[in-house]
Amino acid sequence: MDPNTSTREQWTAALVSQIIPNDANAQYKSYTEGHQKLYNKLAHHAAMVPNLEQTFMTPAASKNKVYFMWDFVGRTLHILLHQLPPAKDPARYNAQQKEVWFDIVSRTDMARSLITDAMPGMLNTMIESSNPDERERHPDMGEEIVALANALPGAA
């Protein structure tokens, strides 16, 4: 897909519809499925309406925390789908693949923490520091998104 011509809706649909190979290892499958579900739910949150029909590369009309997490989770999912061999056990990855896998695990933990507000106010502070217009205007993530974030693999 071309990020300059594909809308965020099309971009989301492409990533969440990627089929996980039958021979994918359990960890790869768990991380991919978890991110696909969360990414799709974030994309269809009411706070994403102003952004979905814009092209992927167009600056977002609403740079709110749902958009930020949609972007973060989507980039994590893209890395997972395009930089790691699904069938290979992470313990058998080469050095570069292990680095990528560690990045996926770390980003997953960060996404969970930010969405569930495990670090109270951190996501709001991050949004406000880069987008002052969003100060005090933070949409609620909703129970479904929080539940999907909590269900991501790697939770303690």
C-alpha cells in the first residue's frame, strides 16, 4: 500500500486482514492477533472519525490520544508482520531478529501501560506536550479498548 494515497481506513483494513500463517509459532500468533484486534478497535473509536478518511501520510485532523495509540500500535503490528519470520521460534532468531522481537515486546508493554493508564496521566501528558491544542481534551478509551490492551501478551 502507498501511504501517500491509502487512507487510514484502508491502511487499518490491510494490516488487520493479514492472515497469520498456519505454521506461525504461538508467540507470533498471540502478538499478531492481539495487535490486530486492538488496532482495529482503536481505528473505529469515535475520536478517530476525523482522521480515518485522510491518507496515512496526511497530518491527522485530530491528534488525540486515540490517534496516537492507533499509530503506535499500528507501527508495532507492521514491524511484527514485515520483519519477523512467523514460523521461527523467537529463541532461535538471529541477533537482528532478536532485537526486533525485543522491540515488539517492549512496545507491547508500553502500549498496554499507556492505554490502561498504568502510569497515571502519562499518555495525556505526552499528547499535550506535542499538541497543546489537545490540553484537557482527552477522549475516553472505553472499556473494550482497555480490555484488549490488558489482553495483549506479555502482561505480568
